[in-house]
Amino acid sequence: MKFLRATALAVACVLLTVPPLASAAASGLPDAVQKVMTRHKIPASAVSIEVQAVDESTPRLALNVDTLRNPASTAKVVTTWTALDMFGPTYTLPTRIFTNGQIAGDTLKGDLIIKGYGDPFLVIEDFWALVGQIRRSGIRHIDGDIIIDDSEFMVEEDDPAAFDGKGDALYNVLPNAMMVNFKSIDFVFDANPATGKVDISTVPELANLDIVNHIKLTNGPCKGNSLTAALHPVASGAAMGTEQIEFGGQMPARCDRFQTSRAIMTPPAYTYGAFKALWQQWGGTVKGGFRVEAKPPKARALLTWQSRPLAEIIRPLNKWSNNLMARMLLFSIGAKDNARPVTRAQGEATLLKHLQSRGLDVTGIVLDNGSGLSRTTRVSSRFMTALLRQAWHSPHMPEFMASLSIAGVDGTMRRRFRTGAERGRMHLKTGSLQNVSAVAGYVHAQNGKTYVVNVMVNYTNANYGIGTELQNALLSWVYKQP
């Protein structure tokens, strides 16, 4: 998540210290942190830090705690905690299947409707099982179309490239109420010297994706590749629902295999392509194509598939910082109190209203799309600390903690603190955008105490290592408190 312009915040620098955490510089910051800031010329006004033990009423270290800053992906802890607090860890989201026509024997003489309600984690394995349930209902042949109903959400954004120009990047996928597998396609390129060509396959296989292969196999050394791709939708009508992607460039034969993941299809087209391919695997046939429209009023319910529990959904969301899942979860939060279709603004308003009802001060807080992939999201360190302390003292603390990356072990923190005593002793959410670096979560210190820690650096090139260096210095310092 990059390309965020630096934002100048005309805010006075306020430094509060509460002794006696181990040796700190005269400025109140730990020596190790101050050295990083001095070396990289990071002004204190560009940094917010707060460290507070979960069982203490005042912070041990606080710098610019009321300054509103961009938190990057640490904003996801706000979205996921709010959802967990509102709905509970066993909450699920349905995907409902309807028929619009008569069933005669094993043939549906009409359309099959797939209606989504915002399941953000309907991965291909689960969709395969859902399709299998439809087949086990007795239907083998579908004479009509597949209708995709994604009307639960009103997504006003229509350009996935708007954030940074990378419209086919997985982190830029826009939310949709009927989303399968994040609409992710893994393109696998295998050099085939026997034929002198490059074989292209996809994971998953999609029945409506046509690949045109112009890649040339070369004899050069394997020093990378110059593969290029351009998507060309086929203007063949909704009855076909086919999209075409054309690959060109060249690939050295010695490279053997290359793989890249892209999001190139609309959510309905992807859902249809995945359904048709899986339906064929289950021995079924579809005569028609697909349409995108609301479920007909007289459609009959066939079955309901329930998502994985919320506690399982937020785990990959936070550990691997999945933007799409967070954005979809914000719509689901909005669905609690609003008529359909739900908007992003309703989701944000419902979220802030709920946190306010829990006693949190949300003045000035902007969550935008709930994922942190935003130039306008703003939180303060005081707000983040209050939220994380509330989560710690909640009955749902274990589920929330389990969703955070473990330092040196998994998720986005897996490469940090891989050796040393700190490994496995921190549950954290990281965040990075152009000129933004952040971390928020819990440090289980060697003194037996658990500390809430959050750091936000909004400064030129903060995301290119210097923010991480500052964070690591502070996190290690907190862990080593006597």
C-alpha cells in the first residue's frame, strides 16, 4: 500500500512522560528511539507514540497522543474489533441460493440465483463445497442463466486503479456483496522447451476466461522476465460472459516457472466463471450465461451457505492485512442499522456510533473505508490505546488477540524479531503507506506485564525502512523493561 502524499500537520509537539520505564533520553524518549530519529532526521512532530500497561490507568510513555495521523493498515484493528464487539466471535454471513423456475427430475427449467450478503472470506474451497450442496439438492442440469445478486451493497467507487493506478492489484479490489476468492487469479507460466512455448494455467480455473498467449520462449539466462499483460473483454454479450486476457513478451527457458496474481474480472463475472467450472466438476451443466440483477420476487429458496465464524474471518484479515476483507466488513457493520443497499458512509457512521456508545472519544476520527488503504483516514494514539485496552479487557480478547500477527512467527510481523527473546512475545498489527509507517498492539514484556503499544510515523519515506527501524527500537525497549 503505497503512494500516499505526505500531509503536513500543523500541530504543536506535546511530550508526556511517566517514569520510570528503563532509561530514557532527556527528551523522554528511549535512547534507542531517539538515535533512530536523529540519524534519519525525523522530527518529533512527525511521530505519535503511546505505551501503557493494560492494568495501569496512565501511560508510561506518550508523544503527540492527540495528534490525528494516518494509521495505514493499523486502522484494521478498529474495524475488526468493532465487528467482533458488535456481533460476537460466532457471527456468520450467509450466501443464499434460489431458483426461478420449475425443477423437473434433475433439471432446473429456469435460472439459478446466487445472492451474496457480504461474506468476505468465501474462498474457492468453500465455494466448491457450496456448489456441491447445490448438486446434492438434486439439480444436475440448469436450462437457464446464473443470476448474480450483489445488491446488498451500494459501492460508489468504480475504479480500482484510483488509489495508485494499479487496478489489477489484489490490494485494490473493491468490495462487492457477492465476492468469491477475492476475485484473485494466479497465472502460472511454465517454460516448455519440448514445444518451444510457454504454457499458461490459472488457479482457480475459470470457465469464462480466454487466454491468448503470445509469449516467446528465449534461450537467455534466467535473470527475470519481461512478461506483459493487457486485458481485453470480449464483446460477445451477457449470454457468454467471457473475458479475454492477452499475454505478450518473453520468458527465458531456464526460468522454468513464473507466477503472478491479478484481479482482472468483475466480481459477478468471476463468480459465474468459478461456479461454472466447479459445477462441471460436480457433473452439472449450464445451458445459459449469467446476468447481474436482484433476486426475482417469486424466486424460491433452495439453500443457505454460512460463512466461517467472524473469529476465523478476522484472523487472516489482520495477520495478512487483507484490505478487501476489511472494506467488506465495514459494509456489514453498516448493515446492522441501515436499509439495503448499504453504503460505505453508513458503515463508517455505524462503526463510530458503536465505539462512542462504548465510551470511546471518536472526535476527529475518520475511518474512510475501514482498511487503512486511504489518504484520508485519521486516528490519534490516545484513541488507539483506549480501543486496544478496551479489547484487552473484553470477553472476546482471546479471539481478537489471535487475529494479530505474532512477532517473528507469522503474518506481517513474521520477519521481525525472528531471533532473540522478543520472538513470539508481541501481538501486533502493522501498517505501511507512502510516507506512513505504523504498528499497534500488545507487547508481553519480560517483567510479566503486557503493554499496549502504538506508533505512527507520518514523514517522508517513513515506509522505506526508517519507520520499521523506529518501531523495532521502541518495541524491543518495551519488551526489556525490568
